Amino acid sequence: MLHEIDTLFANKSATPASQKWITGAKPPPSGQNAYICQRLNVIEMEIRSAEYQGSFTTEAACPQDNKPEYAFVGRSNVGKSSLINMLCSRKALAKVSGTPGKTQTLNYFLINNAWYLVDLPGYGYARTAKTQRKSWSKMTISYLTQRKSLECVFVLLDSNIPPQAIDLAFMAKLAELEIPFVIAYTKSDRISKKILNDNIKAIQKAMLPRWNELPAQFTTSAEKGTGRTEILNFIGQINAQIAAATS
């Protein structure tokens, strides 16, 4: 599985490790870096509309209207589609499948006619054909490294299990490439609060040796709606900064 991450980011130039997680999202054109969640005033967001815009196999084919984009990615079967549906209050906006590896394209959803939620293919599913995994990996890394309107990546981690090497490697590569990301822990309703806290602490502990600052983190449950307000407010804060910087 770790070879998949190496292949995913192969031949992509990376800046030296900064010893610091890339938190929040890209700074506005003015250069003011104000995208750390705790430093911003709360901007409450209401989802008024959520529309499927299409599925694309290359970054160049994706919408070119420069609306802010927030990508969601994680290991196969981490609960990505369920989380997206919960955030948008839609039962079937993103297709939910019990079979890992079903997301094979860059899936775009237009929210409030103002920004895009992008569903990326999952990684780490060994039963997928090697040639198919390579194709998905090329598509994903092209999107992550070339998409100028990408503001932040939400890396989904299963809160029910201990730290996974493939997740840690993926986040390390994002940081090296200075791709802004945050963490969303999924399926928090399936375990006790003690186990949940223990697992999150274990993940944080596994991350800290390489960096001295962790990214913003959200605990979520697609079943109970946990984390919805926090994630949408976080996105709303970034959108407000972008609007202020370009007005």
C-alpha cells in the first residue's frame, strides 16, 4: 500500500519538510495567512443548494470558472460519500457503495452556486487492478498539484481504527508539496468516546514526530450529523476571506 503513495506522488517536486503541517487553506492574494480555524470569526453557512456538476477524468476537463474547491479524499471505504451527503443534507447526492474503490473519477458538486465540493477517488484498495490504480493515482495527483482553485483538502481518517501507515504517508506527501489540508475523523458514532479519544490521540502521536503543529481536525458522524456545523463554518471562513481579498 505504501508503494501506492510513492507511485501517486512520483516525480513530483517537493519542498523540504517545513516541520509544520500546512493548516487551513491557501492565503489570499494579499499574502495574509489567516486560514487557521481558531483565529477566524465563525461564519455560519447554510446549504441552500447542492447540485451534481459532473465526473471528470482529468484536471483540465474540470470546471474552469475558478470557484473555490474543497476536495475530500481518504482510504477506500472510509465513509467519504456518506460524509458528503451528510454535509449537504442530501441522502443520495454522492453515491454510497459497500464495495471499496467505486469512486473512479473527480466528482464535482456545486454548493450554493458559489463553491465546489470535489469527491476524489479513494486510495489503498488492494483488490483493484494495478493498471486501474495507476490511472486513478495519476488523475488524483494531477488534480492535487495543478488545481489552482483548490483551497483545501479534507483527508478522511477512520476513527474506529489505529493510525494507518498509508494515511500518514499520504498526509506527509501533502505537507511536503505544500498542499493545504485538514483532517476529518469519520464514523465516530460506532465506538465509545474513550476508544474514539484513544484512537485520535494515537493518530496525533504518530503525526507529531515529523511536525510540531497539527492541522485543523474535525470529528464526524454521517449517521448523527456530528461535525457538520464545524466543517461548513470552516469552509465559510475561507470563502469569506477569499471574498474579502478579491472585493
